[in-house]
Amino acid sequence: MTEHAPGAARRADVLVALIKIIEAEIDWDIELLDAISRDTHLIGDLDYDSVAVILLLNKIEAEFRRPNLPFEELLMVDGTIVGDLSVGEIADFLHEHRNGGHQ
Amino acid sequence: MSGRALLLGIDGATFTLLDPFIDEGVMPFLGRMVADGVHCTLASTPHPYTPQAWTALATGCGPGETGIFDFIRVELGEHGLRYMMATSHDLRRETIWSIAARQGRRAASLNFPVSFPPRPLDGAIVPGFVPPRHLRRFVYPAGLYKRLTELPGFDPSELLLNLELERTPLEMLPADRYEDWIRVHIRREAQWAAIAELLLVEEGCDFLAMIFDGADKLQHLCWRLLDPALVAQQPTRWERRIRALCLDYYRALDEHLEHLCDVAGGDARVVVCSDHGFTATREIFYANVLLAEHGYLRFSDRAPSDAAGRHMIEAHRNPAELFDWTATKAVAITAGSNGIYVRRGEGGICPASYDSFVERLAQTLLAYRDPTDGGPVVRRILFREDVFAGAANGRAPDLTLALRDHGFLSVLRSASPLRRRPQILGTHHPDGVLVARGPGIRSGARIETVSILDVAALLLHSLGLPLPIDMQAELPTEVFEPEWLSSNPPRPGPPTEPPAAFETQPPQLDKAGETQVLERLRALGYVE
């Protein structure tokens, strides 16, 4: 299904904002060979540790001013803790939970 | 009233050890403080646990008002388990260093839990209990970090929570690693003392609050080598060596206390205190195993069975995958909190059934008996509404267990609900310590037990500041000389600042694009 242009623009805005947050959270030494994109993984590509992931999710809640985002949906799939998260997965999650509900 | 106030916290300090250390000349300065000042038992929070207790001390309010029950923020609802690190955003009451700074006292806070991200104030914050790689970002003000790096021996990997160091459960630390582990804590305290001195001397702080947390770590691991009641009459060579190294830790700590008091000056009022005491634990209670036996939860097929006496899966890792959430209505999530969380909403317990469910659950836990001696293992159940009453108790555990040996429960699966430990370890006890000395403070007095909440009032009054009317703390008047107190009576003051008033700096997206992006997202409903 082709997404309407306005919807695509909204997803793009979320992605831009999210990437800026992720970049701002990186306070450790890392050489980024490529720009952060949807396919970038927090742990595998950006060397986030488990604490940094949690702090990032806290920051996302603060920046989007949405204190009760159900991140457990993102972090657990079929009863298993997800090993790594991509920027795109987080962006899609935020898009799905706009307006305070699951869209 | 002039002069500084100094809070020198020693995590887990207990007179069980301090008294013999003073008598044996291991901690002579602390002995002089006791002789020249006031000392007493300091009653911890209802569950004597570091994040609850230190934040209660720092705010003068109980956990039901601070909203801090653990290092982890736990919520169990229809979506399952939310497991996030507790940060300063979750602390719903104002700290005493913030209160002091707002009223013209330059203040500093060092190594307190839940103090990151730092909230701006006239002073400095170096948070504790964070991984070293994040220190630079969380030191306040930003320029302070560079000055810390210039301190001799500065090493963030030893100063702060080192996940590799902390990852090995203490009960599994091999004997040949004890010495290095203890030496790390000796070096760590030296670093914190140097930072404190820098802030007192070069920043001119009027109020400094800090925690030396190595004592807690040493006592968890080495309690059997430290408690006079447990020390072997004929220790092995290894036991003598490790005990001697532990005493080196306490000697060095005593020297840090003395040096910082000297730096603060003779007109400073100094409080040395702990968040809780310590005692021995000989068994481990696998609470979730009991809950599973009674149908309150189901372990997932992947949940391993513990045979090593561990409390949690490795540090900071989400335990959610241990459980089958389709069949779990009550569960212990974090070991340190000793808390049982009841699942609400869809898949959980409805409001109408909550009271009877919780009562039945409490009876199940209290009824459990040690198969060996027939005694009850759960000494007492603390209900949320009773011990965590307050405006911020939404994330408190529904039940908190007080075990017969004061131990921490295990959240893991095991062959049976109760196992004997292969060796005695240390665990938290409700009775901590308070020692205070300075102008106007009584000399050579042992007084009745003081509540940990009341330390906040003691420190604010020591700075000549009024006591906020919304603070639960009360001034422990017995600390002071009656004549001095009559000339310097406590004054009620305006309420503390609500959390919204001191939220950290505005969202820190790239400044060039921030407003435009956020405005667009706000209009589309992504941002509230």
C-alpha cells in the first residue's frame, strides 16, 4: 500500500527528530562512518550500551513530551527481549503511537 | 547563623562495625566526632534500600512522595512490563541542595543515586550510580568535568558504576579477586574525597552532600569477616589478609572524613550518616518460585533455573523474558526492592478484585514455611498504601517483603523457594547511623533514634534556612544544645519547588532545526 504524501512527510519529520535525539545522546567516542539512517542499529552501529538505550528512551519521552510511551512493545517481541533496535523501528513505533494511541 | 553544612554519607554504615572500629583505633576521627558530638541510630525507610533511603534523606520525604522505589522504574500493566532506569525526572520532590541553592547557599551533591540528568542549581552535581562513559554529560556545570579530569588519579572507570565490575554478582566473586575488588573501592573513595575538596575549596560551596558507597559493597561481600560476632576465632591466612584490607578501607575513609571536616572549617556543622545498617543473611528466598507454585505467575520455558544463589539476571538487564505474561498476575521484578508487583488492567487484576487478591497473596507469602526448621520466612508484609502513602506512589510495589533474615529476595527460577547460602553474606538492616558535630550541637550525647527523613531538616536548619512546610521531615531538636536552639529556633518556610518548576533545560535537539521540527510534530499530534 502506497502511503499518502502527507503521511510520508510525517514519518520523515519523526525520523529527523529522532536522529537528532540519538546523535545528541552519544557522549562516547565513536567514529561514524555513515550518517545515521533508518537502518542504523543502536548497539551494533552506534555502540549504545544497555544503559544508554534506557536513557535514550527516557530522552525520547521527554523530548516528545509523551511520558507513557509503551516501549515494552518495542523491546519485547514474542516474549523475548530484542537484541538491538534500529532507528527505523523506533521511528515507526513513534509514528504508530502518535496522538497518544496505537494507530 | 553562619557556617557550612556538610553531609558525609557512608552507605550501609552501622554501629555494629563502627563501635569496634573506633575502639580498636581503626577510625579515630569518627571516634572523636562521637565524643564531641551527638550520635544515634538512624531509622531507614520502611524497606532499607539505597535508592529509597538516600532520596528520602535528600528530600525529607518518604518514597511515596519522592516516587523513587528502586534504581529501576517499574510499571506492570496491560502492555506488560515497563523497565526503565530511574532518573532525576522521576524524583518528584525537591532536594535539599536545590532548596539551599535557591536561598543563596552554594550547594553541591556528589554520588547520589537518581541525580542524573542534573538539575541546574547554583553549585555542582556529580551524579553517582551511572556508567563512566556518561559522566561527562551528567556533570553539572559542564565546565566542571574538565577540572575533574585534572585531579590527580582521576579515573571515571573506577569512580562510577562500572558495569563490568558490578556485573559479577558479589556472591559469585572468586576468592582471588577480592583484593583487587577492595582496592578499587579504596581508590574510588579517594577520588570522591578529592572532588569534594575541590568543590569546598575552589567553588566555595556552603553545603556539600556526598556519599561514600564502598562500605556497602564491602559489607555485602565481606560481612562474615567484619562482624565481630562472625569473625572466626582462627581465621585462615586468606581471611586475615582480606579483613586487614577491609580495615585499610575504613582507615582511609576515616582520613577522608577528617580531611573534609578540616577543609570545611571549624564552624561547619557536619553530619555523618548512613542510609541503612547491615546484618548477616544466610539464605535466599526465591519469591517467584513460590508465586509460581500458587498460580500467581508462570515462568517462561526459557527461564533458567538458578543454582548459584543469585538474585537477578545480570545487572540492568530486563527480566521480562523470564515470565509468561499470559499467565502472570503478580511477580517480583527487582531483587533490591523486595517488591511484588500486581498486574492491572487487561490480563491482570481488575480494581474490584484488587483488595481480596492482594490479601490472598500476602497470606500465601506469610504462610510459607522453611522445610528444614518449619519457621516463617516472610517476617512481615508491607502494603503499598501503608508504607508508601503519598502523591507519587503509583509505581511502588504493591507488596514489599521483610524477610526473617533481612535478606533480598531473588526473582529467578530455582528448584525450591528457599536455599541456604554457601557462605554468609551481608544484607541491609533498618538501623543506620547518625553522628553530628558542630556549633550548637550537643557534645558527647547519645540520643534516641532519629528518622532518616529528619536529616534534611537537620541540614537545612544547620544552614540557617527555614524548613519547608510541605516537607515531611521534622527537626530532631535533641541534636542541639537547648540554649542554642532557643536562640536559633526552627522557622517554617515556603513549600518546596514542584518538579515542573525545575525541570532540566529545554529539549536539546539541534538548535537550528529544533523549533521548526517540534512545532510541526506538535501540530500533527506527535508531541504533546
